[in-house]
Amino acid sequence: MKRKILLGVTGSVAAYKAAELVRLFVKNGDEVKVVMTKAATEFVTPLTFRTLSRNPVAVEEFAPPQSWVPEHIALAEWADIALVAPATANTLAKMRCGIADNLLTSVLLATKARIFIAPAMNTGMLEAAATRENIAVLKERGVSVIEPGEGELACGASGKGRFPGAETIFGAVK
Ligand SMILES: Cc1cc2nc3c(=O)[nH]c(=O)nc-3n(C[C@H](O)[C@H](O)[C@H](O)COP(=O)(O)O)c2cc1C
């Protein structure tokens, strides 16, 4: 069955790996719309996601919407599944608190879709009490957490926090 997947991409070095994820969903017959945070666009251009998803990519909350309906509401109602991959510590903290200060966090607050998150970050950020608590609270609220892997991190260190990889995330959402 064709699923409507809203993919939120946030400002992690692993953002480029989300491009492969889009390709896997599209190959599976899913429809994908990508919302990027401004920080994510520092790592990968919207053009990559627009081409792979075959849909416009949204970043700006106050850009003119496609119809009179505000874009964050249109996207929130459109999605069957909302997946944030990679999910930064910052965006997870906002989700936990209900902060809606950009297009992605507004969509995530408004949507009734099932939400998945794939945290990716440096081990210190992941093991910080705040992040651990934020992830635990999101889990309690029914958010599905795709656990980060262990290994070499982009910051040069080794430990937990690695983006789980496109195939793993695709399998988890399936
Ligand atoms: C080179 C670089 C790599 C980063 N990688 C990560 C990361 O993997 N995970 C993370 O949580 N934050 C990472 N950050 C920090 C985030 O980009 C920063 O917290 C940003 O405000 C996140 O914004 P967003 O959640 O709106 O995307 C990185 C920053 C830089 C400069």
C-alpha cells in the first residue's frame, strides 16, 4: 500500500544519509514529502531531496503555502507517517516540550500521524541527562524510537549515536 511519509531532516552530519532513505521509500512506492530545518540545509541542499522525493521540499514556515491552508497544517494532515531522520538533540528537545518554532516542529506538533525518530548525535549529546529524558518522554507518548548505533562518529570519537542507516530505518518503518 502506498504510504504518505513526511520525512523531517534536521541539522546533523548524517543528513546526507537521509537521501538514500528517500530513494528506498520511493522505490517501495511510497509518496515522500521532505521538510528540512534551516540547519539541515547547511549539510545537504533541498534540491537533492526534491529530486529524489519528486516533490517540493519545505523549509520556511512563512513561505506562501500551496493553498490557503497553512503549510504546517496541510503537511500534518497529509502524512500517514512522520519520520525525523536524522533527529538532532535540539529537535528532540523541542518535540518533548511542544515547541513549534519552525515548519518541522509545527508539523510534528499538529500531526496525528504515527511518529518515528532516528536520533543521531555525538555520544556526549546522546548521553546527556536532558536528551535521555527527552527520548524517554517521547517514547512514553507513543513515538517510535529507532535506536542509534555504535561506532565511529563524524566528530572523530567512537561510541553510541551513529545514524542507524537507511536500510535499518526503512525496515523499522515498514
Ligand atoms: C558539523 C556539525 C555537525 C553536527 N552534527 C550534529 C548531530 O549529528 N546531531 C545533533 O544533534 N546536532 C548536531 N549538530 C548541531 C546542530 O546542527 C544544532 O544543534 C542545530 O541547532 C540543530 O538545529 P535543528 O534541530 O533545527 O536542525 C552539528 C553541528 C555541526 C556544526
